[in-house]
Amino acid sequence: MHIPELPRLLLVEDDSVLGPLIAELLADDYDVEIAADGHRGLHLGLTAHWDAMVVDRGLPGMDGIELVSALRRKGVTSPAIILTALGATVEKIAGLNAGANDYMTKPFDAGELKARLHAVTRSFTPAAAQLSVGDWSLDPGSRSLRSSYGERVALTAKETELLAVLARQPERVFTRQELVLELFHPEDSPGVIDTYVHYLRKKVSKTVIRTVHGLGYQIGDGS
């Protein structure tokens, strides 16, 4: 009887107690390899295929945000969760802007880590169909917008997810709280949505996302 291989997970964690403990907790669902510092994590991330990555924020040599950012620049698209002791919104946004798909604040629950890993791997669709944003084409797989004139705008993971949610239902107006529940965590402030709308408008145009006053946001035309 053929036993299917487990998904491969790269765990970058320098704590000699926590690293093996996380690996043991995930062993039923993932084939886990541990890297004990950022440089080792970068080497493994670039030289092997990973179905998911869990990266500690505070690493020796290269911190977790630098590591994820470096992997994204090299074209590594494996979904990544950053573990951090820094729970401020600005720290979370920094991790997401670096290319992480999610974050968790230490200490964390093992069951929640499993659930979030399943969520990011389930929603990871590198070959996802392109979506229309006015005259622009959103490619979730490459995290980019392309205009009809060939202009390309690179996006972060969360910018891509926000545009994709809006573009899939172009007639719908989403409240900020609905978008928080869809893309972030229930405890996060709705202001995080305003931050990402601001980022996208600066990168693309003021009309890429439309504000419906008193209600929320809707996909725009990007012109």
C-alpha cells in the first residue's frame, strides 16, 4: 500500500527547546526540517521545495522579516507564517509587507498554528485565475497587476489578497470589519484595512479601490 508523502515544512526557529517541540506537534501533518538561524533558513529556502514555512521573527544572523523578504525577492512563493513576540499592528504589517501570508504572536496555541497552516496552504493557489481590476489584470500567483499597456506593479501578499477579495465580487461593497475577518484576525483593528487601501492607491491609482462612504470599500477601475 502506497503511503502518501507528507507536505514539507521549513521551520526556522533558533530556540533549541521550542523548535523541536513545534516540529513534534506538527509531525503528524508535515515533514518538518528545522533551521536554527536565518542564514541556514535562507539556504534551505532557496535550495529545496517547501509546501509551507514557519519563521521566527527574532533570528540570529538574519531576522525573520529579512529572511521572508529575501526569499520572495528570489521568487520563493511557499506560504509563510511569521512567529513573533512583537504584537503591535505596525510589527504585523511589517511582516505581511515582507511577503508573509500570516503571523502569530508568541506564546501561541499548537492547534491554532495547525489551523493557520492549513488555511494558508489551502488558499495558496499559484496558478489562480487572473482577475479584472478595470483595465488592469490581477495575477494572484505572481502577486502583480498588469495594465493593458504592459505596465507591471508588484504587490505584497496581503495587497494581493485584498484586491482579489474585492475583485471576485465587483458589485459588492465590503465593510472594513468584513475585510478584517476575511484577511486578518478578528482582534485586529479595522484600521489595518485603511492602511492597505492607502498602500494600493499609492502603488496603482486612487481609483483602484473605491470608498463607499458610510459603508466600506469596493473594487475600483484603477484608471
